[in-house]
Amino acid sequence: MGRKWFAGLFVVTVLVIGAWASDKISYEGERTVYSVRCEQGVWEGWRCTGNLVAGDRYRFRASKSRQEVIYWIVGSSTPSGKYTDCKVVDRGNWTCAEAVGQIPTITHEMVNGHPSRVEGAATLPFHGVPKWQWWLLNVGLHVTSNATF
């Protein structure tokens, strides 16, 4: 009985950690984009020739009922911004029109949970990685030199 209970607890723990690491567990309507920086090197496409380090975490809260998206940088004193002219399907699929004088961020559109890069849009450049990789970089464990998106 004890081994079965322990094995069940282990499986549930692994599933919860996996869901958290893949960003499936989050606040209602929120999606976080984990960015990385290339220190002592340059970007060659998605590859950093120097040291890949954890960057800012960009958080987006999409409201389907209000058809708007609020965005901010986690832990930053930079003011938050808001897109009000949006088409929101869910937290990982939305598109917003940019407005003059809006606080810049990394995207105006999220597709399948990833920020899209829209040609000609006034967005900040960024390179991103999955949540689990960002957390490893944040504690100093370098598992790769490549950004994912």
C-alpha cells in the first residue's frame, strides 16, 4: 500500500511540475513570455555567441469579455500598457491594433501562446525561451546557447 501511494504521489508531482514548467498553469487569462539576453556576444539568428542569460518576463493578461490586453514587465518599475482594440480568443490567441503613443512591448499579437513578430509594427526586439529554461538560466545553469523564439 505504501509503495503504491508513494508512486501515485510521485506521478502527480511530476505532472504538476511539467504543467507548471510548460506554463499551462497560470492566472486566468495570463501568458508570460520569458526573454533572454546575449551577454559578451552577439545574436546570430537564434544563437548567442556569448553567454545566454535570463532577461525580462513580459506578462500579458487578455480579457475576452472586454476584448483588451494589459501588459507589463514582471518586477519592473516600467509602467504597464493596455491594448483596447483587440480580438481576443483566449490567453494564447489574440491580436491587437497598435495605437499612437502606446507604451512599447514585444508584440501586438499572440498565436498559440507565442508572441508573433509583425512586420512594420513598433515592437521591442526580443529572444525567448520556455519557462523551464528561463528558470534554469536565472539560477545560473546554462543548458543551451539558443533562443527558441
